[in-house]
Amino acid sequence: MTATPTFLLGGTGYVAGELLRLLAQHPHLEVAGVLSASRAGTPIREVFPQLQDSYGDRVFCNRDTLYEELPTGRAALFSAAPHGASATLVAECLARAAQAKTELTVVDVSADFRYPDAAAYAAVYGQAHGAPELLENFRCAVPEHLKASDQPHVAHPGCFATALLLATVPLVSLDLVTGDLHAVGITGSTGSGRTPGPGTHHPERHSNLYAYKPLAHRHAPEVMGLCAAATGSRPNLHFVPHSGPFARGIHVTVQAALREPVHADDLRASLANFYADSEFVQVHDGTPRIKDVIGSNYCHLGVATDADGVAVFAVIDNLVKGAAGGAVQWMNRQLGWPESTGLRTPALAWI
């Protein structure tokens, strides 16, 4: 099988580095261009030394060089560009692809295509959408909650949203809970991006734990909207995120009132059955641990119940399942390959 030429926008951030790591071992996707306006001409391995010689002497390119590489026929595009910039870049790429007779499939990892209309996006992000005419061509969901996209392009939910949705959607879909949902999440510093800031500076983060944007995080409306799309019911979610003293990983706990008493073993069986066809979601006895999924595309779930309440725990790698891995999973599906292609890398465990 001839490899599909693959392009990457916003090529120097943490998510882009993870995409490049995954693509280096993908049997059907071959990197043909990596856009970075700020580092054009710089070798990829200089920005990402961990990739060693995976890309030889390949350098980051500018827009003109990337467009020159667009092939006639099928190609894949991942956008890891910043929120607010991705939509404009994607629109430009699609226009140039049409001129080159390139059949381009896009998976966006930014927030720009996670909401169904421009007004919803502007309400959350406080700015106008960069390409509102493209919104109808994107669907947003975690792969486990949408069997097939009816649109040519896909947006992958945010990292917190991915973990929250994987824990929440079964509860709502199976009508197991009533009333509001309450969630607490802890994320590693890589979730804040590559540019250092007060929330990611090591002396501030090390041996520390603190809430940020409590009950006001932008992933909460995203989760409620995507949960409604997946289940037909829109829950009211109260979410308090925390900054954790580690680099990678997310741990979330979702709590709700049970509609009727359910033993933890029975609830665990219900979740396992719900995700029976989802290779990357596993339901475990006890409580899941971040180190068991770091570096992998897996999500581990655990449950606990008492007389009238339930807690569902979810752990993922924010850079993989919550971003790059979920994006590759979507691209596999969109292009007709098994969605696990190139994604069965084991977790790193003892980091």
C-alpha cells in the first residue's frame, strides 16, 4: 500500500511533537510537510531531539513550501496550530488543496472546530471564528462515541474533555444517573503548552497542587454539548480542574446521584459492555492510575458506588489519547483503516 502524504500545521508544540512521534511509526501515513512559520528551515530533530533520526534531515517549512508538496490525490492534514489560528490555516490549506486537486482529510486538534456554530465558539473563546463557513464540514467527538462521521473532517475534543466524556457519556446514555454531574480533574503541565508560564514553571508546579478556573473552565460547555450530541441528553456539569505536579497525564473523577441503587460490580460490567467494541477504553477493578497509560492511547476507567451515588474515575495521557493519539485514531477511521493502526504502543509506566 502506498503511504498517504501527511501534513502537519503548528509543528513545534508538545502535541505536534507527539503527532510526529506517532506518525514516525505509522504504516500508512508518511510525513510530507511540517509547517512552522517561526522555525522554517530548522531541522525537526533540533526542536524535538527525542525523535533522533526519525525524520533524517527534514526541516520545518513555510506555507509556500508546504503547498508545493500537495499531491494530486489523497492526503492527510493534522492541525496542531493554536486556538484561534488553526481555522484560518485550515481554510487556506483546503483552498490550496482544491487548486492542486488534492483530496485532503483534516483532523483538527485545536479548539476551532469543536463547536457547531460560530456564536457558540465566540461565546467560549471570546473571539470571532476564523472560518465559519467550514464549521458544517466538521464533526467533533471522541471516536468511541461516534461510529462514523458524516462530514469529511473531524475535530478532536480537548484533553480534559476527552477524559470527562469517556467517564460521563455511559452514565448518561444508559440513564444511570439523575441530576447534575460534579467533576474534579488533575492535569500535567504539558496541558498548558510549550511556552513557559506561571502555571507551568517547574518551581511553582513541583510538589504543588491547586485548582484553576474552578466552575469556569472552557471544557465544561464543550463536554455538555458533546455529551448531548452523543446521548440526546445535555447534563449540567460542575467542573473544577487542578494543576498537578507532573508533566503528562490527566485524572478525572465524575460524581453523580444514581437513579436507583447499583452495585459497583454491576456498574463496572455496564461500562465494560458499553465500551466492548472500543479497544482503547478499558474498565478496571479498583481505581485507575496515570502511570499505566502514559505514552499510550488508552483510557482506563474505574467505578465506585454507595447507597445513592456513583464515582467514575478516568485516566488518560493528555498528549496522546487527549490529543495526538485521538487525532491519529480519527484519521485512521476517516481514511478507512483499523482505528488502532500505529497506536498500540504500550504505556511507559515507570517514568
